Amino acid sequence: MDDAERRKLLESASQGDENAVEALLRRYLPGLRAFIRLRSGPLVRARESSEDLAQSVCREVLQHIDRFQHGNETGFKHWLFTTAMRRIQNKHEYWKAQKRDAARDVPLDGGRSEGGNEALLTAYRSFSSPSQHAMANEELERIEAAFDELGDDEREVIALARIVGLSHKEIGEKMGKSEGAARVALHRALIKLAERLDEG
């Protein structure tokens, strides 16, 4: 899709064109699923299918087309991934609720039973080196475990930069940092993640 086609699609989506929104969702679905798995953390990831969560986010976006007022790609991505983050937070609260003992639940199969692990690894490659590209479920688990060891801000800055695709300036605005501070935070977080991956 060239820039002109993408702009036309975004303009149509901002005017409530459901087909345009569906086309955009298909475009971002692999990144959305990767974002959901990484930002869910081990508690939600073990108990919720990232595919199901991604589909529910897409349904919510389609049901609320009227909320998309920004006819540009950054605006759409912000809307989509903010919706996903809200859904993840809700699931986390659900599993942490006082009367639920999530530790006694039988977790899902760590993502191995879900389709599309190839797409997840493709998304994860944006922050792991070529030597870490083994196409195996163990690799997914290794990357996710290393990601889980990072601080929340570190996880957020990597996800926003490498999965959502925001610029340093946009990341800074979202995280309350200057563009330079966002760049430094991303650099440091990626170094820390690489160290965790090398240890694994």
C-alpha cells in the first residue's frame, strides 16, 4: 500500500467507512497481537488467548467507528493500541480480583496452541538480533520472559517504538518525556532487553 492509498483509507475510516476500518485492522493485526502478548504479562498471557483479545479489540474498534476523528495513521494506531491496552488492563484486574485465585487456574499452553507464531516472531524481530531468530515456540517464550523482566516504562517504550511504530517525539508525548529523553529511554531499554536475552 503506497502513501496515497493509505491516506485515502485513513480518511475513509475517519468518516465512518466500516470497510476502511476493517482494512486498517487487517493491516495492523500482526502487530496488535504481538503488542497484546508482550504487554499482557505472564498472568494474562497464560490465561487469555492473544488472538481472542486482538479480535475483541477489533470488534470494539468497529463498534465505535465514530470515535476515530484523526484522519492519520498515528491517530489510528494510538486509538487501536490504547483500546488494546485498556482491554489488557481489564483482563489483568479480572484475574487479580480478590475472590479469584489465579494461581490455581490451569494456564493456556503458553501460546503454542495459537496460530500465527511466525507473525509474532516477525514482530519480535524488531528488537532482537538475527542470532535470536530461531523459529520455535521456545523462542517466543524466551523473548516474552526477557520482556517481562523489564520495568513497565521499559516495556512500554519498546512496544510503542518497535510494535506500534511511534516516533521518538510521539513516544515522548505519550510518556510525558522530551523527544531526546524518549530516544535515550528506548536505547537503554533495548540494551537491557538484549542483555536479558543473552542471559537466557
